[in-house]
Amino acid sequence: MLTVRPDAIRLYVCVLAVGLCATVSVVFAQQNASMPTRTWTSVNGNTVEGAFEKEEAGKIYLKRPDGSMIATTRAKLSPNDLLWIDARLNPEKVAKTETFGKATQLETTKMEGYKKIRRLILHTYAKLTNNDRDDKMLAFLQRDVLSMYGWQFVGADCYLTKSGKKGMIKEMQFLPQEPIPLREAVQMTRDKFTLPLPDPVIVKEITQDGETFWEVQGVPPYVSRALLLVDPETQNIKRFDFTFPPPGKP
């Protein structure tokens, strides 16, 4: 019969305890490592240092370096911060994204498609209330789309007024003369439509009606969505789509 000495049992228990403590330490270290302190930016430009703790009941909780906790919401955080959170909570569901800083003047001189397009102010078109006649601003844009602005085609759909006439613009589509590389298309979205976008700007890949788009993040409130349609052959951008909120909405 095998006899185990008491001192051997004590040694085994000690080794087991040390191993358990080491395992727990590794787990806590992994948890702490997965919650790094980073800079969070609000939509109005304010920043705060903190580590992501959790998202619960519509609130996002951040722990400051001094240990205090602050709560915020998705509506108050920048698109970049929201993508970071989504990548952490649901990595398998996170869409592909690209980030582009504002191009320098030297860089834009090398963008062939960019140089063909004349700048317009999209906000001006978003404020138009009567687009039913051919002697209005939208009609002039569509008439002179190629000769004056460099686009192959500009399409538009309008919200209807109570009398059934074309009121404020609902959607606009701009087709370049040839597909544009994504980086160049993002810069065109900023410059050629005079859109105040964050720097850098994030674009997120989405699928809609069987087609692939890049959705521009951080657009101003007078634009509901800005989508860049991908040409399946070249993988470049073949159309710029803008959607505007209904009348009465900001």
C-alpha cells in the first residue's frame, strides 16, 4: 500500500495554490490589458482620458486615471470612439473601416479626378425649398453639370410639398467621369461639396441593396448620410450619394 507523507501533501497543496494564484493573476492582467486608457473625443471636440468599462442601459462608462467613473452616451461620442467600442464588444460584427487624413495641396495636385471637379456648397442645396421649376438653382446645376462642374451626371429626388410640387431635396447623386480611388473620393467629399468633416475622417464599408458602399462618418447634421458607391470592377468610387433630412428636421 502506497503511503503519502504529510509534508508531501503540504507541498502539493502549496504548488496548487501558487498555480491558482498565478492563473488568477494572468486573468486579471489580461482584463486590465484589454481596457487601456485612451483619449475619448465628444462630438463638440472636448476630450477626456479614460478606460472603457462597460456599455449598459444606454450609457457608456469610462474610468478616469484617478479611478473616478464618468458616464456618457453614443450620441455624444465621436464616430472613431464608437467604432473602437464596437470592435471591442462585437469584433466579429465590426464592419471594415478606413481612415484618411486631410490631403495636402501637393497631394491634391496629383489627384486627376479631383482636379476635374468644380467646388460647390452642398449646404446651399440642402436649404432649397422650391425645386419644381426649371429656372431654379438645382435645375441649373443639372443642366450645366458637365460643362461647369465636371460631373458626368447629377441626379436628385425631392420631398413633395402639400400641393404635390417638388420641395426640399431628399437625395442627390453625383457621377464622376470615371471611377475615383477611395482616398481621393473622400477628399472630394470634403472639398468639392464644402462639407465640414473631422480630420481624420472615417469611412465604413456597408452593403445596401446588393451593392457595396463606403459610408462617410461624422457628416454635418444637414446631411443624413453620405455614401460612396463602389465600382465592382475597379473597386474605386463610381458615385457620390447624399441623403438629406425631411423638412422640419435639423
